[in-house]
Amino acid sequence: MSIRATSQVLGVIGDPVAHSFSPDMHNAAIAALDVDYCYVAFHVLPDRVGEALKGLRGLNIRGLNVTIPHKLAVMEHLDRISEEALAVGAVNTISREEDELVGYNTDVYGVLRALRDIAEIETFPAHCVVLGAGGAARAVTYALGTQDGVQRVTILNRTVKRAEALAVDMEKITGTKMDVGALDADVQCRAFTDAGVVVNTTSLGMYPEVNSSPLADVSAVHSDLVLYDTVFNPLETQLMRAFQSVGALAFGGLDMLVFQGARSFAIWTGVEPPTDVMKNVVVKRVGTKNEK
Ligand SMILES: NC(=O)c1ccc[n+]([C@@H]2O[C@H](COP(=O)([O-])OP(=O)(O)OC[C@H]3O[C@@H](n4cnc5c(N)ncnc54)[C@H](OP(=O)(O)O)[C@@H]3O)[C@@H](O)[C@H]2O)c1
């Protein structure tokens, strides 16, 4: 891949941002397609978000990904926001279209494509369970709540008040019934009984805390469940192993990461990127990072 005077600039803003896999993933896609773009990481402090977005316009930057903690803060600086991003309440992709800055949320697409293509869910079950009620949970509950066939989503979170607030929002937006509860063993056991899909959106199990898990008791898990763990580092989590131990299918969050990135890439360039190339580079990077 060579950067020329004609290259269009893409990037990610975050604080911190040095850990991001997005530059590896997008530059691998740019190189594979031999298109005239380059992707860089910008460390933007919270009080500089407005200036950063003015800079995007001023420097003619084509588009940005937005990561923690700016996904909400960028919204007031945009000209337009997609329906999905408004519903989720977070923007993870900004595209400069004509002279407008347009905000999107590609996590919804990412998790749905991972559930369909990787977990091979053709028909969504009537009852789904979401563990966690943070930023990722907003995208996941919206994604599940808008699928045909889903009649109820149960949100279980350490802080039940946060789950309640999310449930009220998402029930209003999606029209699907949302129940809430704590992450306790008996609550999980009841919630899992008639559920078909469980999505973990808590950060439990994420590197370096690889021995933590949101599952209170493995006896709550049955073999008809499909687990999607949005944690992507490590590639296989303790939670995934617990589900696999009773014969349930379990998938890690790497594909969601790749598919949300692929969607951003397509928004900016109009080209569908090679997701296998993007995935391979992140798999390698996860391995190298954890060895250090
Ligand atoms: N695969 C992907 O593309 C993708 C995309 C986005 C996010 N993610 C993953 O999703 C996870 C959450 O990200 P986020 O942006 O939603 O973070 P967040 O907004 O900070 O939410 C964190 C969630 O984890 C829970 N949690 C944290 N520590 C806990 C503990 N010790 N015990 C019980 N619950 C705990 C929080 O519960 P409380 O509300 O009680 O604090 C909250 O529900 C991360 O692992 C991230 O890597 C993956």
C-alpha cells in the first residue's frame, strides 16, 4: 500500500486510541483492494471533539470511526444522523457527504451479520437475552428488538437501574417487550429457560481479565442456546467455553468487529471490502498483543 498526494484519508478518533485494531483492519482492506485511501488513528481528548470534527471538514478527510468515549459527544457536531444511530443513541462512523457530516451506527449491522452469517441464525427466536446494559448493549438490544420473530428481550445487568432505563428506551423504539434483571444465578437460570439466543455485551472476560465471566452458574445453560459474546479479545472467552461445555453453540465478537468495520468502509468508499483479509489481520494482532 502506498500513500500518495491523491490518497483520501480515513481514520478513528478515541481516547485512548493506541489499542485500536481499526487501522490494521482497514489498511489491510485498502491494500488488498489497491484503492487510494489510508487509515490513521487520531488521539482526541474529550474537550477537543468539536475541533476535531471541524478539522475533518477543513482537511477534507473522507470519514472517521468513533470509539470510546466519543460516540455520544460527536452527535451534536453532525449535520445528519441515521435513523439507526439515533435509535441506538451513538455514532461510530462519520462520513463527509458533499459538505455534510453524516453519522451512522454500524454496530447494529455488525452484530446482525455475525448472528446470521457466522452463527447461522436464519429465524430469530421469540426470546433473546442480553447480558449488559452499556453502549454495546444499546446496539444489540435495538438489533434484536427489530428482528421479525423476536417477541421479548431480557436485559440482565449488574446495575439493574441501567438495564431498566435501556429497556424503557428500546421498548418504545422497537415495540418489542423488554424485561430486566440482575446478573444473579437464579435470574439467569429463569431467563435462559425459554431463550434461544444470549448475547454478552458486558466487558467481563475481556483481556487482561480473561478469567472473569458474566455467567453466575453453568447449570443455567442448556444445549439449545446460541451464545454470541461481543468480547473479541481473547478470541475464545471463558463464557464461550462454559456454553460449549454443555453442547451449546458459542461465537466470539471478532466477526461483529470485522462486519461493523466493513460497513463503515463501504459507506466511505462505495466498495465492499474483503472481510476475510480484515479478519486475518485482527486475529494476528490479537495474538501478538496478548504475548507482550
Ligand atoms: N465485537 C464488537 O464489535 C464490539 C463492539 C462494541 C463493544 N464490544 C465489546 O462490548 C463490551 C462492552 O463495551 P461497551 O462499550 O458496552 O462498554 P460499557 O458501556 O462500559 O458497558 C460495560 C458493561 O459491562 C458491565 N460490567 C463491567 N464490569 C463489570 C463487572 N465487574 N461485573 C459485572 N458487569 C460489569 C457493565 O455493567 P454496569 O452497567 O453495572 O457497570 C456494563 O453493562 C466490551 O468488551 C467491548 O469490547 C464489542
